[in-house]
Amino acid sequence: MAVKVGNSWVTEEAYAYAKAKQAEPKEGKAMLSQLSEKFPDTDFSTNTASFS
């Protein structure tokens, strides 16, 4: 069955997938926070830009 999101209609599967993907950054931030507490003298970054 279709689900209305804003002005668009998507399948329930697509909606469930998007909600699951949205939760992932929160898990990553929690992990970075735990690592920062465990290793206070180390700077962690998720920046994927290449070095110049």
C-alpha cells in the first residue's frame, strides 16, 4: 500500500527503508561519542574529503 510523505506517495517498503537509514547517523554519533570518552586525547573525524 502507498504511504503519503509530504506531497509524494511511496511504497511502505521504501518508507520503512528511509526511516531505518535515518536512524543510522544517530548510532554513528553515539559510537563517536563513546570513542571520544574512551580515548580523550584522540580526535575522531567522519570527514571523507581527500587530503590536499
